[in-house]
Amino acid sequence: MAEDPSSKLAAAAQELLQAAGVEVSSDAQKKISADLVSFKESADAKLNTVNQSIITSRTHADDKINTIDQRLSSLEQKVVLQTQEITKQTKLQNLSFALQNAKLNSFEYHVHAHNSYCRKDSSDLAQDIIFSFRQGNGHFLPEGCLNDCNKSYDKAKWEKGNKDFREKLVDQIHGLTGTKPRVEKKEDARFVIYYS
């Protein structure tokens, strides 16, 4: 049976390799082995240097990112403070205008006291309320105030007249300040008006 040419070629290559291995002297093998160890150490040293550079670069980048984050946080806080200050100054300007122009949109109202009524102009009350707002406080509304003189002591009419008075006062202050105030009923049944 004839042998396959590729098998012959493989066998010949195998014999050459074995012959080459035998011919290499032990001194040459030691030198090759030493060169390989030296090459490996050199490659390891270079790899360590590259890894160290990567770690240093990463640390440097992380430091820069942290610095940028701190600066952004600081900037954000400053923007919030500036916005609050602008809002406060705008409020004070609006309230100053309102104090000076409290007679605008003023109306007459009636105060019931000791079975009689007296007429008042809302501008004085509006100034007192706006002054309280400037100080950051609410203002208790006087008791017994009605939009118009109602001689009847009917509770429903009384409450409607008092509610109409509060609504008119809120509208007046809203027109003066540009901000609609909030009226809140307290536990003792008195009403307090707040800036907003």
C-alpha cells in the first residue's frame, strides 16, 4: 500500500525537528532560557509601568471629576441663594409699592361694635397688613368687619357680609402686591391674612 505524500512530509518534518533539538548545545539552551527570562522580566516591568500609568491617569481623572462636582455643587448653592435673594428683593419692592399706593382700589367697609357700625376706609387696614407682610408675618383681620352696613343680625347675612369683606380686601391687596394673599381661619374663629 502506498503511503500518503502528506504523511511522508509530516514524518520528515518531525525528524528534522528532533535533529535540530539534539544539535542545540546545552550552553545555547541556557542562553536561550536566560534570554527568555530576561525578556519576560522586561515585558513584566513594562506592563507594570503601563498599568501604573493607567492607574495614575484614572486617579487623576477621578480627582478632576470630584473637583468639578464640588464646583458645580457650590455653583448650584450660589444660584439658589441668588434666586432666593432676588425673590426677596422683588417681594420687598412690590410691598413698598403697595404701602405707598394703599389708597388704590380701596373701599369702604363697616365695623360692628357695641350694637353700632362705623365706616372705615380699607387703605389703612391694607397698609397695616402690608407692613406685617414686609416683616414676614401674617395679620389678624379685625373682627366684626362687613362689606356693607347690615342692620340685620341674621347669622347667614352676617357671615356673607364678613366673607364679602375678606374677598374685597384680598382683591385690593392682590392688586397692590401682584400676589394673591391667603386667608386662614384659626381655631378661635379669627381670620389671619398671609402674603401667600
